[in-house]
Amino acid sequence: MNASSPDFRERYGSLALCAPMLLVLVCGGNIAEAQQSPTSGSQTSTNSEPPAADSVQPKNDRIFGVLPNYRTVENPNIRMAPLTAKGKFKLAVEDSFDPYAYVIAGAFAGLGQTKDDPKSWGEESWGPYIKRYAASFADQTIENIMTEAVVPSLLREDPRYFRLGTGGFFKRTGYAVSRIWVTQTDAGHRTFNFSEIMGAGVSAGISNIYYPREDRTVSANLSRWGVMVGEDTFFNLLKEYWPDIRLKLFKR
């Protein structure tokens, strides 16, 4: 097959996009392991402190009463024990199958329906809407599993959001946005957020399985990747400021 042909670019463009992601993912495991190994002794020496549970926020804590807020550590002064792999998968499943997840998938499917995107699915019946709904739900579920469970477990990164909680608007906003690129290891050290960036990228690549041919291009993959990262950036801002909003609106 000619490497310059459209079929070749469509079929292998997304694979070329995912290849460097997987390479960084593998290399990242060594980085994360190296970051944590020097602290193993110090962790043992602090066992006198009671470990925190895998849960973070109460399960009834929802931003504006709707958005699940399971993964936020509101008080930065509280020492949190590392999440186990089981705890990370539990959070991902809770996020993925929360009632809100079904509503937001429907909203994105409706948006796709009005824009006739993907075009080959059509727009004038329930059949295309169901396809778009299934694709939207799969997008967000796969991303949650990758960014909150699979990659954090492999690279020993913490998928929770640790609020700054103090400082001016620009400082806190900059912090919330930067957490897309910077996260904590299970040992409490700062590291590049492979879980978010690589997890979202791999999720976008996996989506080629169920999207039609015209949406399997490199540009389409980059677009889905950008949407996922953009959504998570927005939610970081909500998580940072929600306790302040909650105090003003509900006095709690």
C-alpha cells in the first residue's frame, strides 16, 4: 500500500499517534519507581500515624448537587495514605457509572446529533443518536479507567485532586490548571502527570475501535484528546473553588 494514500493515513495515523504515548507510558513506570524507592524507608518510619482510608470525600458530596466530587482532597494539611490499586479502580468505576455520567453522555450525544458528527452516522432518527450516545459513554468511561485507575496503578501516581485552598485568584487558578501537568506519586512527590496526559491520549487512540473511518485520523484523535484534557482542566477549577462556593451558598 502506498504510504501517501488516504487509506494508509486513515488506517495507521492513529497508530502512529498512540505509539509515542505507549513508549512514554513504559518509560514513565521506571521514572515513577525511581521517585518512590528512596522514600520506602521513611514511609515505614511514619507508620505510627493512622493511615487514611481509600475514600476521600463523602459519597454525597456533589458540586452544585450534581457533579460527583469523589476524588478531591479538600484540606491540603491532612496526610492521606496512598491509594491502593483497588482504591483507584473503585474511584474510576464510581466516576464512570455515577448517574451524572449517563446525563452528560446524553448531552454530548445530542450535541453530536445537532452537528451531524460523525457525518456517516446520519442525524434524522434515533439510530444515529444511540450510536453517538454509546460512543460518548464509551469515551468518558475509557478515559476514567485509564486516567484514574490503569495508568496511576502502573506508574504509582495519585489520581486525586489536592486543593491548594489558599492564596489569591490567580495563584489558585494557575495551580488548578497546572495539576493537569503535575501530580503526586503514591509516595507524595511531585511528578509529570502521565496519568492524565498519557491516559487521555491512549483513550483517544482506543476510541478508533468504535468511531467510523472519517474519525480515525490523526487530527480527529488529537481533537478527542484535547477535549478530554480540557474537560478535566475545567473540573479541576470546580474542585478548587467548590468549597468556597458551597460555604457561601449553603453555609457548610
